[in-house]
Amino acid sequence: MSSETLKQRIITVDALRGFALLGILLAHMIYWYNAGPLPGEYFQKHNDTASGILGFLNEILISGKFFAFFSFLFGLSFFLQMNSMEESGRPFVWRYAWRITIMGIIGLIHHAFWRGDILSIYAPLGFILLPMRKLSNKWILTIGILLAINLPSLLMQLPGLIEHLTSTTPPPPPPSGPPPGPDPSQAFFKNVYQSDIWTMMKNNIISIGEKFDFQFGSGRIYVTLGFFLLGMYSGRKGWFAMSAEELKPIFKKIKNKSGWLVLVTLIGGLGIYGLNEGFKLGWESSPVVGIIFGTLFNLNNASLVVFYVTGITLLMNRKFWQNLLYPLAPIGKMALTSYLLQTALGLVLFFGFGFGLVGVTPPWLNWLIAIAFFIVQAFFCKWWFKQFYFGPVEWLWRTATYFKIQPFRKK
């Protein structure tokens, strides 16, 4: 690979990280950086047309997609680091294990401030990549796809489906009112949005078990690991080391297939939802329809992530789009710092120890604020890398990894 191709691929991967961070910011900002159940009245207050349209676009294009997008890039980075260190004869396993441990510590600190932290999920899953790196490409791809479409969660629903299909007793009617006992959304709101910072941090630390319960219950942890593996597979295949001419037919084929799958699953899912709502069929309590809808939902999410990755990579090979997408690269190069700064924005704007704007600002305004902040981040990161080699948190992470002060300011 020529030095020019290598430079282009590094910029492309950084730009992909930047795009992923934009999606993550939009997904979190639209509903006030919420990472738990909010009382329904906070959503009902904003039923204007603009907020409704943005909510729909968020569900279709953003929500649940960009944590997977970022996970793909994590898996790719894992392979690139491993390959680079092994080629140079440097020990990889213990250095990587220590690096991922430091990331986990950063994640736990971040979780204390905000329950939506993903680093504390990435760290334990990152250790799983170590033994899995020994698998063949065929197994990496197969396991990656099955996890990325959240197959484990669907399999866990099969016992209930079998019982439903074989039972001769009619199912009980769905509950007509809210479940008895305290409303968990009210408790969450009080603990997170109405507490002082120290009480909130204590509650967040105590609740980390709930976070993993959600990860397993929703299947997100399987999807995350699946995209780790798909990212590692793409690195093994050398796709991000190819020239634009070599890569184009491969990614174009993948993009087209994933695009069709996005379209088919979206039409199927919207069709089920529309029929159920329009004719009051009560399908929401049907295990059969639940599994069908869940399968379509998971296929749609996974295929859209693949469409994003391949589509943006192809666009980065066109001069016009390079000029538009290159500004994303500095943010992606400073991904960890940028991610933490985005959380800081959400905490200051919406939480009780900040301006307390949860439920006050409409979703459309939250997105405008997010886009404005992201543009500021792009200019800031571009300026920063003219002065420094690494982002501030990246520098601390690298220094702690190598037990040696790393160069920071450019001369």
C-alpha cells in the first residue's frame, strides 16, 4: 500500500468515526440526553409537527444505529492495532489488555456522571476479542452477522412462542392500567434530573447492574460484539488498506445489497405497525408478530449500519464529497475527548445541577443545538491538531498505556 493510500485510509476511518459521533450526539440530544425511562408527560408536551417528524426520522435513521456503527470501527481499530504491533514484533496481548482496562476505568467514571456511557460496555467485550481473534475469517463473519442481527434475543423468545402456539388456554387480557407500585420513570427522573450532582453520581454507580440488565434484555450487548467482529473481519480482509479502485466494486456490492435489505425490512415493519394501528388488531400482545417485527427491526438496524459504513467510505473517494466529509476526520481522530465533551454538553443543558432544561426544549431545538455544537467541535478539533499530536484524553490514555509521557505539543 502506497503512503498516499495509507494516508487516505486513515482519514477515511477518522471521518467515519466523526460521522458516528454526529449520529450518537443527535440520538442523545433529541430527548434531553436521557439514558433511562422518562415520564410520558415529557414526551407528550412536544407533540408539534416538527418534533413528530424529527422523532420519526430519529427512529428510522439514527436511534440504535450509531452505537453499532461505532462498534464496527472499534473492531476495525482492534485489528489495525494488533496487526501493526505484531508486524513490528511488539507484544500485543498484554498491552491491549492494559489499554482496554484503562478505557474501562474511564468508562466507569463517565458512567458515574451519565448512565448512557458505552465505554464501560466496550471494555469487557474488548477482552472477548482476544480469544476470538484466533478464529478463521469464516467463523468471525458468521458469528458477527448472527450477533449483529441480535439472534440471541430472538432465540430467547422461542420458548414463549412455543408455549403460546401449543397452549389450549386462552391468554389473559392485557392489563388495562399502569402496573401497581411506584412508577420507575418517576424514580429515575428524580434520581437523575432533580438530584444534586453527588446524589446523582451515587445513584448512577449503584445502578450499573441495571445497565447490564438492559444491555442483555435489549440485546444491544450482542449487537455490539457482533459489530466488533464485523469490524475486525473488514480489517482482516484488508478493505481499508485497498486503493479506491480495488475497494469500489466490493463496497458497492455490499452497499447495494444492504440498501435493498433496509428498504424491504422498513416496508415490512411499517406495514405491520400500520395495519395494527389502523385496524386495532392487538398484535402488540402477539408473540408471533413480536418475533416477526423484532426480526425485521434487527435486520433493518444492522443493514442500515452496513449501508452507512460502505456508502460513506465510497463517497470519501469522490472529490466533491471529500471536501464535505474531511472536516469530520479531526473529530474522529479525537473521538474519546469529543464523546466526553458531548456528554458534558448534555449534562450542563438538561440535568438538575445544570440548566435543568429536560422536557423544556423541544426535540427540534435540541437537534439544532447538537448540530451547532458539532460544527464548533469540528473547528476546535481542526485547530487543536495544529498545536498538539493527540486529543487531551487520548494523550492521557496513551501515556497511561505505555507508562511513559508521550509527546503532546507540536514544536
